[in-house]
Amino acid sequence: MYLNTSCIRCGKDRVQDKSWKEYVGKSLVIYTTNICPDAECQKIVEAGLKERKDHLDSILANSLKRREENRRNRKYLKKLH
């Protein structure tokens, strides 16, 4: 099923870039990527998405680091009691 989607920046209808099929277990999954027909707009959108992904990755890394430090501190405090 094909749905018309709009570009998140300029609002133009996006076009299909590539499509591929892959088996996941016994199910056939069809992947498609859609892009903005305006190349400059697509570059700006991709840069914004990369920036957002990098930001979220850094938040996740910091969270995991704090979680590990908290576990280490709990073990240390248990040894003191």
C-alpha cells in the first residue's frame, strides 16, 4: 500500500527513493525510503534528522553512564554497612 506523504520542511509530495524486500523469520517485509523531490530541501532535512539523532544518542549514552555509576555507588555503599 502506498501512501502519499509530504516533506516535513517544504510540504511537497515525497517520491520513493528505493525499495527492498527482506525476510524476517518467516515473514516477508518490504522496506521503502521516500525523499523530497527538491535535492536542497532533502539535504537540509537529512542534516536536521542527523543532528536530532546525534543528540538523542548522546542523551542515551549519558543515561547509561549515570546508571552504571549509580550501580557502582550502591555496591560501594553496601560494603560500608
